[in-house]
Amino acid sequence: MIDVHSHIIFGVDDGPSSLEQSVEMLKEADSIGIRTIVATPHFHETVYELERVENNYQELLYRAKAYDVDIKLAYEIYVEQGENFHFINRVKSGLNKSGLMLFEFPYRVSPEKCVESVYELNLHKIVPVIAHIERNRSLLRDFGSVVSLIKAGSYIQVDAASILGVYGRKVKEYTKKLIRMRLVDMVASNAHCAEDYSKWYLEAYSTVVRWAGKETAVMLFHSNAEKILDENHDNVFIPNMSKPYDWRNSGAALLQN
């Protein structure tokens, strides 16, 4: 399995505070069969020091040699109105070691603003993966806006905990429908501690198997992420054109008219 959203790097955001806590997360991930973790610390231009992230990442990489898990570095970037896309490009070109760019929108931002931001990201040749879209209150039960985001050129990620109802029944049911309609590309842990792997991740996988079948579960927990991490993104996200690796078939088509 490949986890594309994890706060496993210690001392840089609201994830683990020590290297040993990061290693505990690594142990749990290894034990349940995760072979690649994309570390995605929260990042605002003025909040976290890039040097500290890099140093702590390298310390964790050294300890990771004892486990069968590859750790890549990316960032979870909070997108606000008037975002500095030149800065984001700098992160993409010089700091991102995964080929993936994870973006979080404000929970109450309008769907129109989300779509507008995705178009802008594409124009700046940035590949956007939208984090835990199911928890965005302005998009809750708004399947049409999710389709618009996909058409604008974004990948969609949901949290394992949402599948299990940790954020409430409405979020769980919305996530279930998104998955069944094939509007989700990846399920990720959004792990902040070891328990997020041991308690939620495998159960979420089993739940997706029940909801949509094993083939879909494999795509959401492994195959789609593997394709994105191949870094074949040149000229990929062109507005109003089909995305590569598009497995959604009839789900999105139901909402096009």
C-alpha cells in the first residue's frame, strides 16, 4: 500500500513531537503493509522553516533503513485567496521529493473558489491533489462541484478515518457515495500518530472492499498513487480534458448533464 498523506515527520507541525514517535508511526505502517509513505507536513510560507523540515526528514530516513518502508517528502499546502503561486512553484521544484503536491482548501470556501484555484494551479504547471475533500463543509453532498474539480484537473483524496465515521455519519455517507461513484483517486491515512495506522487504516481498506469491491480498494490504496508518484505530469493537467489513468467511467458521467 501507498499512503500519500501523512504527518510522520516529527517537530514540524501537529504530528509527532519526537523522532521516537515518528519511528513508532513507521513501525505501525510497516506492520500493516504500507510500503511507501509520502510525508506531507502542514506548510505555510511564513510558519515552518524549510531547513528544519529537511533536517528532520533526513533523520527519519536514517531510522527508516530498518524498515521496509520508503518515505518521500511533499507538503500539505493550505490554499488561500490570492495564493503566491510563484512560492508554490518554488516548493514544487526545489523541495518536493515525491512528485505529488497536496492542497487543503479552507473548510468553508465556496466550490467556485476551489475550482478557480485548481485552474490557476494547472496554469502554473502544478499537479494538485485535494486533501480530505469529504470534510469540506461547502462541498458536503455537492457531487457536481467535485466533478467540476476533477474536470478542472485535480486528483481527489479522502481520509481513512472518514470512511469509518470518525468525523460523523454525514461525512461517512458522503465519502461512501464519492467512492461508489468513482469520484475518489486515493484513500490516505492523514496520520498524526501511530494509532492512526493501527486503528483506522486496515479497517478502512476492508470497508472499501465491502462498499466497492477489492479492485477499487487496490486502486484507492495503491495503484492510483503509484501512477501519480511516477512523476509523469508534463502537460497532463489541461483544463477540460480527460485526466490520465482515469478509471472513473460512468460515475462522473452521471452528473455531467
